[in-house]
Amino acid sequence: MAADRIAAPLRMERSTLANGLPLVRQEPPAGAATFAATFFAPAGWAFDRPELAGRAVLVAELLTGGAGRWDRAALARRLDRAAATLTSHCHPEATEVTLWGPEAHLAELLPLLADAVLRPRFDSAEIQRVRRQLLERQMRERTQPDRRAEKELFARIFPAGHPYRETGLGSPASLARLTRAELLRFFEERYRDRGAGLAISCREPIGPLTRRLEELLGRGGLPPARPGPPLPRPPPPAPEPLQIEVPGGSQVEIRTGGPSIARSDPAYPAAYLANEILGGRSLLSRLFLNLREHRGLVYHAASELEAMRWGGYWTAEAATEPRRVPRVLRLLDRETRALGRSDPTSAELDRVRESAIGSIWIDLENTASAHELAVDVAYHQLPPEYYERWPAVLRAVPARAVREAAAEAMDPDRASTVVAGPLARPAGSTAR
Amino acid sequence: MPSSAGPAGRVVAGTLPNGLRLLLAPRSAAGTVSVWVWYRIGSRNEVPGTTGASHWVEHMMFNGSPNFPKGQMDRAVMEVGGYLNAFTDVDFTAYLTTVPAPHADLPLRIEADRMSRARMTAAEVERERTIVLAERDGNENAPEFKAEEELYELAFRRHPYRWDPLGWREDIQRMTAETLATYYRTYYGPRNATLVVAGRFAERPMRARIGALFGRLPSAGAPPPRPAPEPAPHGERRATLRGPGSTPFLLVGFRAPAVDDPAAPATVLLDTLLGGETRLFGVSAWGRSVEHPSARLYRRLVATGLAIRATSEWRPRADPGLFVVHLQAAVGVSLDRLERALLRELEAIARSGPTPGELREIRQKIRVAAALAYEGPTRTAFRLGYFALLGAPGIEERLRRQILATPARAIRDRARELFAADSRCVVRFETAEARGGR
């Protein structure tokens, strides 16, 4: 069983419901007793107007807070009886609603997903409850070093009006403006759109599954997809790190990052490998080896490439004690620059890409993790055989392409840096 | 070797002559193999001065052994797409590696190599000290960690459950390489270990390979010291912490039974009733408690607007531990008000127990969740090892049967004992930004 023969368990197929909703179906892992189903809609917080910030997240949370004839408590009891879960996740571009449960209960559970995305109740008590939770999350964004650093980093990378600038939580004032009517309006606008889609990992064959979903989600046509918001050009980065004093903790959180490429960019496979080399492939990555393993400066150091539909960004992160911040900053910068200047050695590149290819086996251990691949294919409108071809695609990327992709997609000269925490020697600009 | 077929499917159990216990779960449909070594050593076996030693040893186990010099084991596993990690708990430490099935031999060689021959040089221990401290620093950034540490320090005055497995900062700063190496040499070895292998492999060659790799290891591993029991509490204990971080929250802990106590099944049911977690019988048995809108605390405290989060947690332990309720206040709600509301709910359950409908629903939830919990080799190996460390063979099925047969009145009686005011510990976390309220 060679690592590149991963095709069978990853088999996906496409279908389209009568109303135009695209569907990706994946066979669950052998022996799995569970299914997973995700509905996604172009309803992320990029569509929030500034004065109504928090709206997309609030609506996303409310989808699982009661729908159809089920109020929140009744829905929870119904899910509990089957040990199932219904969750939502909102990001700048979209919201995903995912149902997970025993395969044997698929037929009786799928209507709950349909209710959630077609007939959410928006009960007043639920709106108040979610609003309270968002207020608390806003408070953590102000007072927790990691969340504060992330929020400030995006505000530094992206200009006002850019869809990736915000974290979606809004402010106390914007939340206070969100009436039930406003939430319903957002739901009607954003959740009935050809930009929506479905990914399902289950045993039911695609024909009967498509018919079942048509019964549940309607046969009428959806309005055409609307384009995403414009992407204003990111400003030149500030030369010095933004230093934010956040008292009460022991450790300073460091975030650096900048704009990057979209998932559809032809350079994505090379940029993916560049990020894996920098900090994405944990124990093999340069950040882990140089900051933790060789120097013992940090417990955690990693990087991430977030290549989305409209565009993307990359970030690198580490946390350390205040007196080590300057050294860690220098090393983060050095490693990022090195990646765009020199080709990785063939040994390093081979190690990282074979690791990435082999790890798909681990993703296929259970339905929940395998399903993430199906959601990826569905959301990014990739061919169903995308992950079958993925090993060959990665193996075809030369070292030179990795360097060039790093220079373009993870450019340190377009990066901003934020440090937040109990700073020992505040320097540069300071925000409180 | 005898085999059994419980909720995990077919499992073969055995013991090597040097004392190493084995659990093998061959699964022909899987694409991976997951190898876990569970050591019956955790912070419960430490003493003041060496707190955090088990966790520090966990770090050192990745720093090289005779056949895997520093960095080689990480690299070898990652290169084939595998995943490796470890975690230290109060009662045990677990090391796990999951790899694509053709590479199953690799984690076996790693575990055999480091079981009693991990490198503990002074230079490596010193370098790792800063990383362990950095891990502790990172935890200290979270107010929840500080509050939980305070809660256990309040509740336990003698027993090692007093400290977190990370250990006290002062002990991490002072502990010598020799102390750490002695701790490792004394307790780590086949006699204190359970090897669990789940996934795609043939049983007979796997047994032979395990025999070849582990059978030659010396029969090391002294019985870890049993901690002295914690005296019964004689009154409520309280503490207040202040700092930035979130809305105020409350941790309320009650002295709870050990896993082998006859009261354990009713305690599991109280945890599920109040907080909603199926815990031992869920997919995320080891994860943090999450929101369960059907649970009683949620319905009475979150749905009514007093709290934004209300969870309960009883983790089965070798010795009596804590049943903990975590409540996070909604903006503008005072901790006094929240605490009064909680105590009313606990009094209600102690007075009346669960309703027939509640009991029916939590039993059903546990029954179904238990059937889903073994999906994939990694989860299977985790659960087999975890239950093997918790108690005698068959403990999972025995507990499950007892839980499903426990009547409402036993849960009510358990609540009366569990939530006694004399064993209550309360930690309040107040924040400057959100102080005050109704």
C-alpha cells in the first residue's frame, strides 16, 4: 500500500439538485458508522456593513439555535437522542452548517439540517443569548494576548473595506443595532444564492441522496450567485511591529503575516508546500526546528496559509517570554525571508511533501476528518478527483517553484507584525 | 492471548514476561495503525519538589534514544505522513503515534527504544526546561487555567491532585537533570506500561514483532508510590482571583468519588444530566466540556440569561477527585447572583433527582454515543488504553451497564452526598472590565 495509492477511500462525486444547488458526495471511511453533511452559503462577515458588524456571526450561530418546529432545547434533545451534533462555523466569505451523526439515522436527521438552513426561527431569547456570547468574545479580543494580536494583525494587513480585515464579532454598539428584522433580511439575502453548496459523506448512493435532498431543500431555482465584495489593495506595511501592552499574562503573543493568494491561483500547490516548510508541517517545519527544537525559545511556533475563494493571507505565530521577543521576531523574519530567497533542498522538500501526502491516510481515519476534504472540494469547486491527484500534483512541484511561490504568497516585505502581552520593554508604537 | 469483543470490536489482550501489558485491535478495513504506550505514572506520583516531573519526562521522551537520535523520531514519523504526540495527566502519561499502515513497524521501534533508554543529558534537560516553562507561561495567559489551578490547590492540601501536571513553576526552575533522570529510570519500564495497537495489521506477526522489540527489555518500572489519602474537608473553601480576560466566571468543585467507587455510575449520570457530556462514552471523551442546550445547567442558567456558559465535569480518577461546575457570567450579571442560582439547581437535583424524561434521554444519549466512540484506529487505541488504565479489564462495559441500570433515586441520593456544602470549593474570577452587575 504505497502512499500515493489513496484513491479508493477518497472517491467523491458531484451532482446538482433541481434548484441548482451543487452537491459533493464522499464515501465515508471503511467501517465508519457515522455520516457528516455540510451546507455552506456565501454568508460570511465580509458581507457585514461596518455599522452592523457581527450580523453574519450572529445569524450563523442562530441557525443551530432552533429551526422549523424545533426550539433550541427541543432541537438539542432530538440531536442527543441520536448522539448527533449540529454546528455552524462562520468565516469572512461563508458560513458552514454541519450535521454529524450515526449513518443509521441519516434519513431522520437530514431534515434537521434542512430546517436549520431554510427555516431558522430567530427566537428572541436566542438572539439575546447569542448576543451575550458575542459580547463576551469581544471582551476576550480586547484582553487576551493571542486574540488581540490576531485582530490587530488583520487590521494592519488589510485596509478598511477589505473582506478579511475584521474578525466578525463587531462591537457592542453594532450588536445593539442588530434587530430580528435585520438578521432575517441578511438570512434571506445570503442563504438563498447559487453560491451555496452541499458536501455529504455518507453511504447512500448519489442518485437517491440527490432525490432525498431535493425533497428537503426544494426544487425551485435559486437566484444567480452574486459576486463577492471588492478587494481593496492592501497598504504598504508599517516598518515597526505594533506593540500592545496586555497585562495579566506571562507570555507575549507574536503574529506576523500579510496578503496572499487565492485557492484558485495556479501557484497554490507550491505556496502550500512553502507554508508547510515554514511552519505548517509542525515537527518538520523550520519554525519549529529553529525556534523550539534548536534554541528552546518557544513552546509553539507555526505558520498558516489561508487561501480562500477571493484571495488569501498568510500568518506566522509564536509565543514567548517578554525578554525573548526581539530574538524571536528576528528569527521569524529571517526564516520567512530565507524561504523566498533560496530553493529548499531536495531532501527537505521531499520530506515535507511526502509527509503531506501520507497524512491524508490519517485524515481518512474517521468520517468527521475525511469529510473536511469533501467540504474543501465542494467549497472551492474543485474536481471530485482533486485529492486523488493531489499526491502527483505535489510531486510535480520543483524546488524553484516553492521559492518563487514563497516570495509571492508569503512576502515578508508586505508583512505586518503585532506583539501583544505583558511586554517588558515597550518600544515602537503602542496601542491600549 | 485471550480475546474479547466489546464495544471496541475484537481485542486481544496479553502480558509479556517482563510485565508489559498488550492490547491489540486488528482492523482489516483501516488504512492506518495507531500505537499508544500508556504509563501508569502521572502527577499523582510526584511529590513537592518534583512536581511536573512526569510532564517533563514526556518532553524528554522526544529528545532522543539509542536508535533515534534527537529529532529523528519526529522526522521519521512525519516523513511518512504520520502523527505523534503525548499527554500527561494526573494518573497516567500516554504516547501516541498514528501512521499509514505500511509503516506500522516504525512507532513500535520508537516506543521500544525510548521505554527505558530515553536520553536525559544535563544539556538536553536544561534546554527543555525553557520549553516546559514556556508551555506553562502560555497556559497562564488563560484565566481559566489560573482559576482551575487555584481550585485544586484549595481542594487538596496533601494529595498530589493539588498541582497541575505541568508542575509548579518553582519546581520546574529548580529540578535538576539528575532528579529527572532518576525519576525516569525508577518508574518507566514495561511493568508500568500498557502497549495498545489498533488498525490494519495481522495479529500473529504483530505479536511476534512486539515480542522481538519489547520482550528483550529489562523488567523495569518500580511500583509508583501511592499517595496518602486527602483528609475529608470540614467546610467550604473559597478564593477570588482578579485579572483581565473575559466576563467573570465561577468554578465550583465538590469532592467526588474515585473511578472504582460504587458511586461512580451515578456520578457519571449527574455529570451528563447537569452539563450534558457523555464523557466516557462520547467521541470526545478527553476534550473540554462544550455547550449542551438540553442539559439542566444550560436550561436553567444559560437559557435564562444569567450565564453564557454552564458546564460540569467529572473525570474518573484513580483517587477521589473533584466534580467541577464552570459558570461564566453574562455581561452585567454578578457572580453572587450566578452562584445563588447554581446552588438552587444543585439543591433541586438533590431534593428531587432527575425527571423520568431526563433520565430516559441521558441513558439513550449514552447508549448511542458509546456505539460511535470507536471510529478509526486512533480513537480505538485511545479508548482501549484509557479504560485499561482506569481499572480492571471489562471496566468500560461494566460501567456502561451500571450506568444504564442506575435508578433516579440513586442519582438523587448521590447528588445529596456530592453537593454537600462542607466539601464545596469556590473560585471566583473577577475582571476589572466587567466588575459589578446586577
